[in-house]
Amino acid sequence: MSYPFRRILSPIDFDDDSLAALDVAAQIARDNDGMVLLLHAVPVVVPPTGGAIYVDMYKGQEEAAREKLRELAVKGLRGVKHELLTQMGEPSGAIMSAATRHAADLIVMATHGRRGLSRVVLGSVAEMVLRNAPCPVLCVRRGDADKNLVARWMSPSPVTVAPGEKVAAVIMRMQQGNFRSAPVVENGRLVGLITDRDIRGQMGRVDTTEARVAMSESPPTVTPATPVQDAARVLFEQKLDALPVVENGRLVGVITNSDILRAFLDQDSA
């Protein structure tokens, strides 16, 4: 095992909880120049009489799982080094075996938070792994993961400015909303950000200057899946009070310093 964690095992059973855990694993890999070992365990039914297990019966399931893993890697692991793994067997045993065989530094997996009878009958894969894994284990619930992401705290319908609007109109709108910057949007796509600093550079000609002239092009942005801590770092380093949130090239929201503060206060009170 080494730290920073560079070999992160992410068991996947293709439900929303495990996909949330994959997002966390991918971010850890990005932060540490690491790789994600994406694993799906194909459950094998053991005959109660202890008879032979016909592995060929499960080959189709294994190949289908590998194809799903490829699709997930394309969507969620772009730019992250990764390896796709499938293994037949009981899930907790398969996870621990893969962690040992591939020298994982960390296992990031979903926990479904079962209680009562369902936990007694079904057991807890996460609990078994926590007790017996050869490396540290980070268990993620979907709600826990969402609370740490920009999507949970951003304003989804921000006030925007058109490139052709005069700076004087932008000033009035910013004063009415009591904010210090505004995204400049054309046909739904972010083309710039206009801040109070940009406006100060245009004083004396705000009635004739368009936003496209005053704005800062290619402003820093985040995505809905960006961790709140990363957004806070960008805001601090760039000395901004708000960041545009962009997904597939389109503006989907804005996250401000006040939003970040609410997120951190929520974490402190949890």
C-alpha cells in the first residue's frame, strides 16, 4: 500500500450507488496521477449439494459485463488511466481477491446502507470487505457523494448576459441582483465572464461598450461533478466570487463563494 493512493479498485454492480462511488474513485485517481481498476464480479450460484459449477454458463454474463465496463470507462474515466476487470464468484471474495492480485492501494465502493432483515438475509458486501480487505476501504453512499459535488450547491438558473448587451445594462442587472460577475452566454454556450473588475476598465464608456468587449474570454469553469473543494480552490486562486458550471459545452449553473460556504458549513454540522 502507498500514499498518495494511486491504484484505486472500484467495484461496480451498475446501480446508481456504485456509479457514485466510481465518480469518487475517478477523482482520487485524477488528484494523485493514479489509475482506476474497474471491477465487476459475476455472481456464481454454488449448487447446494456441492456439485460441479459449470463456468461456461456464465461466460455470456461476463462478456456483457465487460462491454458495460467499457461504456462506463468512456463516460466516466476520460483522461484517467484505468483497467477493466471481471471476475466470477461471490462479490466480497472477488473484490478482496482482485485487491490483492492487482496490488490496490485503496478500495472505493458503494454501501447500500441496508438495515434490519434485509441485512441479515443478504449480508453486507461492504462490511465483509471492510473487515477483511488487504488495503484501506472508502465506502460511499450516493447521497454522501452528491453532497460533495458542485451539482448539489450551484444555482441552476443563473442570470446571464448576452454578448451584445451594453455594459451599462450589465451594471444595472448586477446591482439589482447584488452580484459581482455574470456569465456571458450565446445560444446556451458560455463565451465569457464579465466581472466588476472588467467593468471598472470600461468606466466612461459603459453606454457604448458591449459586453463582448469588456468580458474575460475562456474563464475558469467547473462541471456539476467537480468536488466542492476543487471549486473553492479555483475561486480563491482566481480571486473570483463565482464560477460558471458547464456540462457538454453548455452553461448549466453558477456556484458562488456563498454557495461554497454553505457547503462547508453543512459538512461541519454533519
